[in-house]
Amino acid sequence: MKISFRIKIILLCVSLLIILSVIFMFMTQLQVKHVMLGTTRNSARDILHLVKLDVENQYHSLQYHREYALSRYKIQLLNVMSLALSHLD
């Protein structure tokens, strides 16, 4: 059984296309994995940075409210003292 030259050429072209397709799919898969890993890493880093900023913001807010409450408490104590002194006089 002889295979004609035309069929040999067609089989060669089809096999080359299949091999190149498999290689292209493999390389594309590796590249997509690499890009997705980098994107995920950057996303995680950004989330950690946002959490850090939120914690710092909450800390500064607590510090502000603490100082505000302390100053208001001092003012109230001064008012009570002045009221007590005025009653004593």
C-alpha cells in the first residue's frame, strides 16, 4: 500500500499544526499562570496596604477622641470646682 505524495504532505501539515497548537497552548498556559500569580500577589499586597492604612486611621481616630474626651472632662472638672467654690463663698 503506497501513500501518495499529496497525502504525505497533507499529513505532515496537519501533524505540524497539531504540534504547534499543543506547544502554543502549553506556552500560553504557563504565561497565564505567571501573570495571574503576579496579579494575585499585587492584589494581596494592596489589600495588606489598605488594611494597614485603615488600622492607622482607626488609631489616629481613637487618639483624637481620647484627647477630646480628656479635654472635655478637664473642662467639666473646672466647672464643678468653680461651682463648688462659688457655693463655699
